[in-house]
Amino acid sequence: MRRTAPASRRFVRELNALPRVRRAVPRLVRQLNVYTHGHHKAVVGQHAARTAENSAAFLLPHLTKGARVLDVGCGPGSITVGLARHVGPTGSVTAIDVVGGIVQEAAAAVRAAGLENTSCEVCSVNELPYAPGSFDVVYAHQTLQHLSDPVGALLEMRRVVRPGGLIAVRDADYSSMLGHPASPAIDEWRAIYREVCVRNGAEPDAGRHLVAWLLAAGLPLDAIQYGASVVVYAPGQEPWRGNWGTAWAERTRHSDFGKQALAYGVATAAQLERVACAWEGWAARPDALFYYVNGEALVRVPLDGSESGQGSESGQQPRDPAAAPDSTGTPVAGGAAGGAVGGAVGGAAGAARQAAAAASNQTRCAHCFVTFATPAELAHHEIHHCFPDDLEEVLRRFPVGARAVDTVSCRQLDVVGGASNPNKAHSSVSARDVRRGLVADFPISRLRLV
Ligand SMILES: C[S@@+](CC[C@H](N)C(=O)[O-])C[C@H]1O[C@@H](n2cnc3c(N)ncnc32)[C@H](O)[C@@H]1O
């Protein structure tokens, strides 16, 4: 069994040994996200079968003509194309992905669809090259699960969406992937896949973590609408059903997933071949079925006076808090019946909260710049989630050598240093992941000492 770490990981470990560069490493680690799937044609083919209708159904009712949309981790762009059609020629979609080759494929899909309201750009969600408040809607489909710092990504997504705009995220939960007939080899596939993700610092069960990540990114609970939907590969749904099995056979044999499983020593070549054959056998049986759950979260970013100011820089109009508009100006109905994600801003309660926030100039956290609906919420945030931009205080609370737990992913961490808010995000500590030997920044809001 081979146990050689990939070159990128060996590089990070070697860097970690050098005290002078240790501070720089957390940022580097975030940028070295290892994408578990890779962009083998079998992967891209599966992703290209996705549409806005089958992969963004929970968002579409809120996506109206004229909206400016950011599609994060666009892959081959098949969802992008549908989003662009929904917002129409007066709207726009910016599709981004960190891999140049797949951005070219997305651009080709956009051209083939004859869309002129869509641009495709290469960049990372960790460092979006857009001004605050540039978008009405930011969508990330099956992307957060691949990131070693999903909360950092959400902070960036929040930065570029305007107050009153929407953040939408949808991610699978690999533990929920089940099928018929029973197959020990397909169970083995699920276990191998999940372990490879963990080795990559990613979260294969991301769907169930979305709310926790959004809260860690400073979004208030009552602004989040969470749901789930199931992807089904059912008998009779050909070629959709069969392709799921044949693609996973090919992916297991030839894509980055299989290669990483071997490189990490998570599976042997014989195991992978058994898994690939099991998927082929599954695909060949017309009665075989499979399904999995996706978590879906839709967040209305809170409105507030100071952020409206940012919005006007990007051409936004001031908002009427009593009739908070949706992404293109359509009023969102308040109250339980009206509004899916209007809770934070819609209806009488929302208007009262907005009025309270407007009456106070102390709803914006001076440390991490997150704005809350009421001074009380800000006070709670300051006490429980945020700490001054003061390295001494960070280190007093999380002394070097302490053992901490990342409450989002339950990882055990050794604290190796402190960071004083270089990106104007939450204070963070540098911590070594006990199992994986990497050093990464973890926001204090996600940590508790053990
Ligand atoms: C599973 S694919 C999803 C593609 C598309 N959203 C879909 O659902 O078909 C995840 C995509 O996220 C991209 N990605 C990974 N890390 C990223 C990052 N830091 N910034 C932007 N995109 C990233 C990958 O290159 C990949 O194309």
C-alpha cells in the first residue's frame, strides 16, 4: 500500500517546519485546496448534465429579471447557462472557477447558448476580485464541500453580495448516498471517497454543515432558510440513471479521486477495481437505484444603513426596510406565509428590527465588520463569537500548545500561533490538525478549547 503524500502536501509540511514562514502558511493552505473530483471527462460529463432546474430549484423562485448573479465554482457552466436565462438580458451572471480549463468549457457552453449577459472568469472564492455589494445573488452549487475553509469562502461571498441580497448554497451529504441492490463494494466506494475528502481537508457531508458554516460566517440564524432535496437515479430514468454508475466506474479507475485514494493509501488498486466493477454491475441492472440528500440554504443578507452606503457605490438604490425587495426589486412578502427568506427583513417584525438597527449606530462589529440587526445581537456576537483584533488577547484565550476542537468539522487541533485578523475577518488561531499534520487558520468563533 503506497503512503506517499502528494507533492503539494509535502511542500506545505516542509514549509511548516520553517518558523519564519509559518504565518504565511494558513493562507497558502487555503489556496491549495485539493479538488477531490478533478476535471476528468467522466466528472465533467456528469456535472454538465446538471441544469438550473434540477440543481437550483430552491433558488429559482427568488431569481428575477435583472438580477446580478455570481456563480461560484461554476464547473462546466450548465447551471450558469440556466441562471443567465432566468435573469434575462437585463441581468447578468458572472461565473467563476479556480481552474482555467473548466472556465474555458463554461465559456464555450455560454457561447453555444448564445448568451450575452454572462462572463466566465478564473479566480478563487477565497479572494474574489469584486467590490463589496457587487451582486444581488451569489450561488455556490456543490462547491463548499471541496474547500478547506468553507467559512472563509462564505465570508467572501457575503462581502460581494449587497445588503438585502441572497446567498444560496447547495451541497451533497455523501453519508446519505444509498442504493439498491445492496453492494459491499459500493459501500466501500462511499467510505473511500469520504476518506479521500477528509485527507484533502474537505467535508464530504457538507450538506448538513451549511447552517453551522453560515452562522460561523456571521450570518444571523433567522436570515437562513434551510431545506433539503434528494437526487434520485431511478429505474426507467435512462440514460441519467445508468450514466451515474458508468461514470463512477470510470472515475474510480481514471480520475483524480482514484489517483488520490491510491496516493493516500486509502485504497489499493485491487479495491478500486472491485469498486469500479460494482458500479458497472449496478449500471447494467435496470432495476438498480440510488439516491442522496442535498442540503440547501438560502440566506437573505441583512440590510443596514451603513452597508446601503456600500451598495450605492455599486449603483444600488437605498432600500425601504418595510418592503424589502428581492434580488430585482420585487417586494418580498413578510410573515410566515410570505417569505421564504424574508424572515430577517420582511414583515412587521422585520421592519421593527430594521428600525431598531437604524436607530443605533452600534450594530456593526468594529472588528469583523459584520452587521447585525439589533445592538443585542451585536452584543451576543461580541461576547460569544468575536474578539478584538489583539493578538495578545487571542493568545491568552488560545495559548500556543493548547488543544482545541473545530466545532464545525469536529477536528482536533493543536494551537500553534495566533493571527490578528489580516483579512478583516474574525480573529483566528493557527492550528495544526492533529490527524493530518497541516497548519491552517481557524476563526476563533469556530473553536473551543478541550
Ligand atoms: C463539484 S464542482 C461543481 C460545479 C458546478 N457548480 C456544478 O454543480 O456542476 C466544484 C467546482 O468548484 C471548483 N472550485 C474548487 N475550489 C474552488 C475555489 N477555491 N474557488 C472557486 N472554485 C473552486 C472546482 O474547480 C469545480 O469546478
